[in-house]
Amino acid sequence: MGDDVDPREALAKLEQAEHVVVTTADGSTLGVLDEAELTAFDARDTALAALAQRFPPLLVLADHPDELSGDELVDLAELVGRIDAHHVLLVNEGRPAGVVSRATIATALPLDLLAADVRSGDPDVPALGYVCTRCTPPYHLRLSTPTPDGRPPTCGRIAFHGEMEPDA
């Protein structure tokens, strides 16, 4: 859905889906909203682009696999909770492919993994989680594999923000 649509028009579109993915004219994603979030915007005749700073944090899972391992799911749930994301946008080949809600992630967590001991990582493995702190709210991206050149990806929301920072 384009960013020039007002919240009332977006609510009307929700009869066909549970979430609305708000994109700019050039295809950059501004956010993912559900009915409750759209209803909270009491701005009539205001384009969603003007309200983007009030969107919940955006977490993108790029080139997502068909399924996640238990550890990957726990890591994703931890990130969703840490940044207070309401939804995870699944992207394939640069285009939105689906949305998974925070509640769905919580119900999919295996209970035996929640009490797992502290895991340690390999410092030589490139980061898979990135954040653009220049975006408001911050734009979070979770890659399924490192970038081919090992460099951080460019901000997917506003390209001139440049390279994203590893998300600690």
C-alpha cells in the first residue's frame, strides 16, 4: 500500500488481509500496521507517510528460509522483544512476501529452548542482524545469510542513509 493513503483508506483494505505493508513510491518499506495500529491514528486525511515516525519499529527478515531452527526462532523472538516490534516483515528478492505477528512468534517458541543456557558466538562470523539508527523509528534487518561481500547492507527504508550498523 502506498504511503499517500490515509489511515481510513488503509483500514478499508484490511478486510482483505490482517496487516498492511506501507511502502513509498520507490518501493521502500516504511512499516507494517494492523487494524489496532491504524485505528490509533486519529489523523484524518493525513497520508501514512506523514505518520511514519509514529509507526512501531520495523523488523525485516530478508531472504527468509521456509522454516527457522529453534535457535533462530529464539534469537528472532529475543530481537522482537528487545526492539518492541509488533510484526516481522518477510522479504524475498527485495519484495514483501509475508508478515508474521509477534503473537505468532511467541506461540511457535519451543518451551525447552526458552530456558537454554547462555550461548556463545564466533567473533569471525559476520553479523546477520543490522539496524539503521538514522531512521525514525529505527529500521531493523535480519539476514538469513551474510552478504556476499561481507559488508553491511544499505538501509532498506531510506537508501541515502547508507550502510546499516550491526545490531548488538
